[in-house]
Amino acid sequence: MASLTLQSLANPDTTEQRVFDILNDHLRNSTPASETATAINAWTPTEDAEAIESFLWSVWAVFIHIAKQIPHDDAAQDQLVEVITALTALPPRTIQIWDSETRLWTDLPILGPSLRESWNQPTAPAYTSSTPQATTEWINLQAFTARLMSRRDPSLSLFAVWSLRSALEEELKGAERDGEVAAATMWMLYGGQALFEQSNDAVKTEEMERMMKPGPLYAGQGQLCAERWQFWNRRLGELQEEVSEETKGLIQSARERTAGH
């Protein structure tokens, strides 16, 4: 990763700068993921619940910020996920988050809400109708989250549905369509097998129906299900001739990756 120069957050707090430095060193020097995880964990506050929550928000903000800067097909994305996997392998410690008990690192507390903030912020998904850099960051973040879903946290499939719905279940045009479709292919490229398995095994609930409600072009269930999976694959094929050459290549790679599913 020597050719990749990472930028820290603008005006980082103390924790954010420490974690950025640790992760930057890991990616530049191939420090073992276990050592990197231990170094991050060493900065965890000991007792105060509010301090621990604040610490976790800062930690995940740095992971997300770095993930946006790493090209979707760069091995450094895998290295970043390996650090999270190493964090979950640390001895569990029970903490309080929002008046509920959870296990530090093992349950990845605050990661889901941190990712949701990235999805809900004013520039997302309008990322793909703003600037080329913003579009690239959005694509990279999808790739990172897809890898993480596939290897560590199946519940992140909710973000896959949101991305695929935006790209394939709505009528988009121009640069926005190109960007959203390119972002959606990341889930097929880096999480397709896991998504396919979930589409056949997912437990159907009213809450998930609400959170995964379909877009206007899809008339099926608001769930991650086999019917929706087939619709997405079919829709990708339909869009292949309506997007840029770069996005067309991503669609082709995604369809090859999920062939037979």
C-alpha cells in the first residue's frame, strides 16, 4: 500500500488521530492485524459508559473515513476488515451502551449506527450526483461494508438492500444512475455469496419488511429474498447497455461473480 496516501479526518479529536495513526501504520507496514487491534483496544476507556461510547464513535469514524479512500479492489480494504476481525477476537468485555449490555468488540457496538450515519448524511446517496471523488468514496465504502458483511457481520445486509434498492429499484439517470449502479455492484463483487445465502435463509419479520421496503420498480416482498435477488440480477443485465463503459465492466464482473446463484 506504499502508493496510497491516506488523509486523516478534518479536525480529528485525540482518539481519532491516534486510531488513524495506528491504522495508517498497519496499512503501510503490514503490521499484524492482531497487534493493530491490541493497539486500538489499549486506548479504550476503562469504566465510564459515556466515554466508551464516545471512543467507539471515534474509532468507527476513522475506519469509515479510511475505507472511503481505499480503492474497492485494493488489498488494503481486506487488511482493514482483518483488523476488525482481530478486534472481535480479543477477550470479550461487557459494557453498557444505551442502557443495554453488550460485548466490547465481539458485538461490534456502535459500528452499525456509525455506518448508518454515513448512509443518512446529506451527501448520501446524493454522493453519486455531486463530484467524481464523492462517487468514488461512496463506491469504496460499499465495497468495505460488503466485505465486512461477508466475513464478520451478516446483519450489515440491510445496507446492501438499501444500496441495491437505490440503484436497481428506482428510475435514475445520468451520473447518478452510473454511480449508484457502480456502488450496488460492490455488494455482488464482495458480498454476493453471503447475500445469496441470506436471500434463501433470511427470517421474515415486520420490522425487516419496513426497513427493507421495495422501490417503485420492484413489486415483490420488502425483504432480502430469492425473488428480490433474481430481480436485482435481471435489472443489472437490463442496465448494462445504459451506463458508462466503466460501470458496464463492473456489472459484467458482478454478474460473473454471482453466476449460478
